[in-house]
Amino acid sequence: MVASSLHPAFERAPAHHRWSGPLPELRAKLEAEAAKIAPRFAWRVLAHGACVAMQRLDDVLICRISRDVVPPRGSERKWDQELATFRRELRLDRWEEEDAPEAVGVARLFRCPVALLCDQGCGRKISEMGQLFGGSTCDHCALALKLGRTA
């Protein structure tokens, strides 16, 4: 008998709430779903057990990264590294960040006013350079616009 390498949280999730694709694609999918079902969360469980959820509340976009079990004492660094990966891959850098104390296991909330998101649809937060070169864009898209390319 071969043991499953999938996390129990992934196996418990309904098939339509499981995700095994790239994280940037997950961000786009959840953001679109969250806009449609607001104020409820759109969510997916990843094969390694983390849950990524997005919620649209009025003019704020919230991303919640969670696990149903608190990391064992001494492995907090692993959780921090996992959050850093999500922050990078889901383009959450420079979003407001806080722990979610009501979480059953462990969770981190990221918040960003929708008005501060890049108007090019990339999901990044706008920047001062972006405002100078392209209106309400992030650094990446502002540079692409300046160079005459698409982001």
C-alpha cells in the first residue's frame, strides 16, 4: 500500500475547493470569485494543507492564509517562510498584515484597499513611481508602460 503525500486538509476539502496549480493563477481566480460572492470568502486548500482565501469587503480586498493546526513549538520559522512564499507569489508585499487571533489553527490576514491596487490588473499595490509614470500602477507595470511593453 502506498501512503498518500496529500495533506489530510486537502483530502477533506470538496474537489472544487482544492488547488494544485500555480499560486499567481490562484490569486486571480480567488480575487474574481471573491468579487462575485462578496462578502463571503472564496477559498482553496493546497496539497500541502494550507488554505488561501480572499474576501472583498466594500473597497477592501482581504487575503487569509491559514492552516488548521498551530505549528509545533520550535517550527514557527517554517510558518514564517511559508508566509513569505505566499506573500511573494500572491503579490501581497506592502499589504497591511496581521495575525488572525480567532483562527482555529493559525492564520494571517493581508489587507489592501482596492483603490491602492494596480489598475493594470496584475494584483500588485500601486507605487509612487507608478503614479508618476502610469497613473495608478505598480513599479513593474509602470516600467513596462514606460518601455512600451505589456506587463
